[in-house]
Amino acid sequence: MEEDDDVPQLSAHALAALHEFMREHSAQPAEDAVNAAEHHEGDDVTLLSEDWRMSQFWYDEATSACVAAEVNYLVASRPQCRVACIACPTLFVELKKRYPGVSAQLFEYDQRFKKYGNKFTFYDYNSPLDVPQVHQNAFQLVVADPPYLSKECLEKTVETMRYIAADSEATAVFMVLTGAVQESRVWELLKARPCVFRPVHQNKLGNEFMLFTNYDPVDRLGGWENSTTNRET
């Protein structure tokens, strides 16, 4: 099945980390609960530990900083811009830490992120439109990192992106971080192109990842990459 090819592949280093993670995981829920209880909303801007059972693979610091800087750049030219972070807590935490003035909302399945109070919205891509109505057409900039590299997951995530975007599809600003295998699909769904910049995960994955934008980043993010994917001019 296509899904089998879309499962992220872990390097030997990441597999070793996974084994260590599983040995220690039995104690992790209690630790996270204590950490959450010790902090009030907005006090703690550290990222929680990955839970690979939910396909969580955090980006490294350089990637998080670069994407957050691009978001901040875009927000600066859009008065009262609100940012939606769909299934990308790495970016959400980086924005809170580096650019607290950016209005960002996290849409995430992991309930541990409820620690961020009303900045957290539970999100399950299997129910793409099952989000509070208050978020419909509410965000000028939408960034998504679909949790799985499958056609279904991408299509449903894009459905959510369009639902919560404030502007029409022609002018909405979309960014998608996902595997290179999704390039043609991202183009078909959002007319978004890959940038030269490459996202990197803390625990190296075998799959190549890309950052796609439906706007021209000019010289930022390395600009758009020349690609063999058939596109309209």
C-alpha cells in the first residue's frame, strides 16, 4: 500500500534514541504532569519531549529559528496578523520564545499542550473541520506540518488550512513542512513550491523534508527551488 512507503524512516542514530525513549517512557507521563503543574500559562516556553507513537519528530534549533524568523517577517507586514500552527508545536514554541508579540494558535492532537491554555486547540486531522467556529476564517498566515506522509493526511490538513484561513485561497499565506515525496501533491492542492532551505529534525529521519510556500520568498529561505515538478507558470 502507498501508506507503507510514506512512513518516515529513522536513521541508526534515531533508532537508538527510540529504544532509549521506550525504556524511559513509562516514567515520562508523570514527569510531564509535574512539569505542567509547576508552570503557569506563558511561563514555560520549553518544548515537551517527543512522543513518537503520535508521529512526533521535532525540528532542530536552526530549523525552528529559521522558520520562526520567516513567520515573524511575514507578520510584520500584515497588521493584526494571526498565525495558525497546525501540528507544528516546534514552531509554536519557538514563536513564543523569540517573538512573543506574534499572535499564534497551536492546533495539536497531543493534549499535553493544553498547558498553553486558550492558545491550544485540540486538532485531529481525521476530522478536518471539527475545530471551534471562532477559528473559521480567522488566520492570515497558516503553517502546517502534517503528522503523516500520506495523501489522505495531507488532503485533510489542507482542508483545515483553507477552513481557518482569513483570506480567499488566492491571497491566503500558506506554509507546509512535509516530506519531499509530497511535492506534487502540495503543488496540486495549494500551488505551493519548495524552498531551497531544508528542514532538519533533531533525530535524523531517512526521509528528505521540504518547506513549501504559496508565496515567493524572494531571497529568503534560499528562494524557491528549481524543480522538475510540472507547474503552471
